Amino acid sequence: MKFVVSGGKKLEGELELGGSKNAATKMMVASLLTDEECILENFPQIGDVKITMELCQAVGGEIKNDGENLIIKTPDIKNFKVNSLTQKNRISILAIGPLLARAGKAEVPFVGGDKIGPRPVDMHLSALRLLGAQIEVADDSFLALAPNGLKGSKINLRYPSIGATENIIFAAVLAKGRTTIKNAAIEPEVIDLIKMLQNMGAIIGLGADRTIYIDGVKKLHGIRHRVLPDRNEAASFACLAAAGNKNKIKVKRAIHDHLITFLNEFRKVGGEYRVEDDGIVFWRGNKLSAIELETDTHPGFMTDWQQPFVILLTQADGISVIHETVYENRFGYTEDLNFMGANIKVFSKCLGELPCRFNSEGHYHSAVISGATPLSGKNLTVLDLRAGMAHLIAALIAQGESVIEGVEEIDRGYEKIDERLKKIGAEIKRI
């Protein structure tokens, strides 16, 4: 599937955020912890949701989707083993906790997802073992057993991994005793998941310095919960607004609290915004200027904001530097941007001040962007979800026509993105 984009058009109007991809899929997994019905409102219709539906249905989940809400109920775990999914997805490993809690055993396929690095799962596995799980790694799956049930434990994560934090929470809410997670992830999506589980009957507390406490309970009940708006979409639309010279976009449902760090960097580079009751309006100021920034775990600058922000920096005067500290291989898309006329060089050195796990490991995780450079339409191929959105933003501000292949990756996280962009003036066709 392809997008054909005629770039350089003025974009003005309103775009409404969908439900967060990174929250919705995890909430589906959370629903497996109860035999009662869960209703998830503001539910996004995206590719990753379909894969998670497949996972939940494979173990006994009954799912209805009316377009706005997803209704899921898993009265019984009919199958502890998920043989395969039509597409690999890293969400599968998160099902181990609920399956162990309700069936005492679990087998799920290896994780996959974006092509941005191996995303090791050793933190997941070591934490589950501390909780009492016996885990074997087979050729293409993880097999976990908990014959005596799971028991609370003290877990100190070497890195505040979102997935590992969520996995521990899922396993701990029905375990015996207290679990303490040190150096936990505290992203808005994690906090919203905790709120959902609390309302289902879980006991979860937040301490200082990234500490989460979970006191296990015997049973969770059903819930009606609204998925929070997608802050990744908000940042992408903001960058699109400022990257184009005459664009002005109101992002409805954007939540100021979730975007504080982004908004600071956006203003530094020359973007302007106005917070309103129902969203945030974004546009370009008089001139865009180069800046230096580093990605980090929340409340730092989110790694998923990096790719659209690079497009913005190609239109800024001067030399900008981005140091990627979260994933080791997230600048592959810059080759296509250079093909369009950008001037971006990537380096294996740490071009920043934050401590970095990738220091001296040879990963190209720093980028220097020299601008401003006009972009020209080209034929592009999407590498992964976030890079795909960067390709689309670049094509929309470029002069001439671009053809973007592999848009299924974009569809994984952005619902009907072409139809929504057309409403604010974009010329885009899906073929």
C-alpha cells in the first residue's frame, strides 16, 4: 500500500487525537486479569490493536468493537498457549502475567514490532522469575509456569523500561504479598494503566524516585475506562504545523500535562502554541532556530517525538544536535531525508550530556542536522511506525510529489491518517 502526496500545501484546521496506541493495547492485556466485562472508550482503530485482539481471542477473549468503544470479556482462559500471531508484536510478552495469574502457565511467541533494534526482554524475564515464574526460552516462544502461584518481590530495574514495568504490574496485582518496583517507568500511559487497574480493584501505590508498590489482591472486576489521547500524535501534528511556513493546526484533546517537555523544545526552536480548553493550537513563529536536545525516559523528551522533530529541525537555521538515549538504532530514516534534500549526519559518539547505554558500542545514535534545507518530493519506503510518520510530514512540506511505500507501518499507530489530513488541506491519496 502507498501514499501519493503532493507537498507544499497550506494546512489549516483541526485534527482530533485518537486514543493512545501505547495505552490501548496494554489495557486490552489488562482486561485478561478479570473474568468480567471491560469497556474501553475512545479506542483507536489501528494495526497494533488488531494484533492484540488476535492475542486476546487466542486465549479466550470475547471482543466486540463498535467503532468508538471496545468491549472485551474473558470468562475463562481457554488456551494458555498462543501458537503464533499473523504479525510479531512485542505486546505478546505482556500476556505472561495475566495467563500465569489465571491459568498457572503461559506460552507466547517471541516479541517483534518496530525495526529499531532488538528490544531485549531480559528485564521482563528476570523480573517474572523473581515473582516465582519458571521460564524456558524455546526456539520461537517463551514458556512460563507458576505451579505455586506468583509471590511479591523487590525488583530493581537497571533501566526504567515501560514494557518491563507494565509486565511486573500485570504479574503482581494478583500475586501474594507486596511487590516493589524500583527505577520504574512513570510515563503517562503507565500511570493511566495503573488508574485503570486501581478501578478494577488493584492496590497500587506511587512512591518517590520512580518507585511503585503493588499489594496483591485475590480478584479484579470489570471496568469502564476511557483511553487517554495519544501524545505521540499530538507531537507529530505540532511538528507538521511548524515545519510548514503557513500552517496552523489545532490539535483537539491534546493534554498540556503530557506535553510539557515537548512544548519547551518546540518553543525553543521557534514554534508557537496556544493552550485552549479543548486542545492546543500550533503554528510557526517568525523564524526557526537550531537547538540541541536529548531523548530520555519520562519526564524527558520522548523518543517517539524525535523523528517528527527532526523534520522540524531540517527547516531551522543553523546546526542542531539530537542525542538518542532510549533506542540504539532510530536514525535509519535520515537517509531518505537526505535524499529529499536534508543535510543530516549520524554518529556513533554520544553527542550530549546524559548518561547513555550506547556509549562506545558503535550504534549510530546521535544526529547533526544542518539547516534550513528545502525538501523535494521523492519515492520513499517506511522503515518503522515513527519513521513512517516523519516521512509523511517531510512529504507534506516538500515541493513536488512523493510516493511513500509501506504505509501499513504508519497505520499501526495512526488511525485513518490520510483521511484526517485531507480535512486540513493535504493532497494525499492511498493506492
